[in-house]
Amino acid sequence: MNTNQKQKINCSVVSCKYNDVNSKICELSQIEVKACPGCSNGTAEEESMCGNYKHID
């Protein structure tokens, strides 16, 4: 993939303020993927998370 092209960030986390729940697209232009604190079991869905998550106020 050409890194000059914009990527879509698909998201299904309905409690995040940056998620457009109708299109399931993150409204941020970029995100930071972070490791979950205290998780190291080798399962991707349990070890990583979006570092930009903000709960809907």
C-alpha cells in the first residue's frame, strides 16, 4: 500500500465518541494502537487496543 494514500479506520466500538455508528468509521485521521496493560497472552484481540478511545460524554 502506498503510505501517501489515506486509509479508513473501521470501528465498531459504539461507546467511542470518535466512531460514526452509522458508517462504523472512525472520524480521526489516525490512531495509535497500544498494548493493553497487563495483557501478554498472545491473543491479538486481548493484547491491543485503540489508544485514542474516548467514552461518549
